[in-house]
Amino acid sequence: MEGTDPVNKKLAAALSGGAVLALALTGCSGSSDDGKNDALNTWAKQVCDGVQPQAKKIQAASAAIQKQTSDNTPTKTVQETDAQAFQDMSDAYKAIGAAVNKAGAPDVEGGQKKQQDAVKELNDLGASYASLKEQVDKLDTKDQAKFADGLKDIATQLDKLSRTGNDALKNLEEGDVGKAMAGQPSCKSASATASTTASPANG
């Protein structure tokens, strides 16, 4: 019997890909803006300040799942930890969506559509993680083989989720918006957190 450890490793690998999604919003690509557009810099600061604590929350949730892959953790503990991690990630993506929504449209061409698309995408991600949390809650912890199969299915969904769904975020932070965000200390801090804790999803 495979047990839950190898499956949870799979889950952790898929999750690390998903955790990086939040950091599509941290504008760490491109050089920082040199203050040419005060309105855009103000917008970027508001968004980055909202993203930073949520990015940390997502990293912590990812780390909690990854931590279980190192020993033979009981199925009940795996279930509780994974469910809490997915709930935290769901809350975090919704909070980032709220921060982008509250900041309003960035002062760039097509800014309003970019902002609305990103908010929708973030809320959809929040809903997806909430759905995964519900699925983890329903797993049978008394039967290890069934539990491992259920986790495997969740890992597959998670992997799919981590590979899709950040086009609108990338679109939002193109060009001047990305430059303005790259100049914000809170965005730099969030992206640094991600690069040290996220590992590539290879497995």
C-alpha cells in the first residue's frame, strides 16, 4: 500500500505551483518606475500592501502541507492540516481580490477591464480552494487506501489549478503597472518570500 506520504508529496508539489499564483500580482518583473506617474504609484502601493500579508498566508499554507511529507503523519492530521491550508488559501485569494477591487482601476489604457478581470480570476481561485477544502473534509480517514486515492484526485485538481488561471493577473501587471508595483517595498517583500519557499512542481 502506498500510504499517504507519497501522495501528500504530490499535493505539496502541486500546491507550490499554486502558491506562486498570488505573486503574479507582486510585480517583481521589470524595473521599478521612477515616479513619473504618481496616481499609478499610489494604486500600486495600495494593491501591494494588500497582497503582502495574503502572500505570506498562502506561503504558510503551502509550507504546512509540505511539512507533512517528511514523516508518517496520521490520516486525520493530514486531513485537518490540508483542509485548514485550503481554507487559508481561499480566504487569501478572496482578500487579494478585495484589495484589487478596492484600489479601483489602474491609470493605464484598458485599466478598468484589466482590474475587473483580475478580481474575477482571484475570486474564482478563492472558490476553487474552498471547493478543495470541502473535498478534503469528506475524505474517509479510517481507510488509508481510500484516503490516499482521494488525496491523489485532489492533487490532480490542484496541479491543474496551478497551471491555469493567472492570465488576468499577468495582464493586469503588464507594462507601467508592473513597473509601478516593482517599486513598492511590500511587493518586493512578497516576491522574496515566494522565491525562498516555493519549489517547482516537478513530480
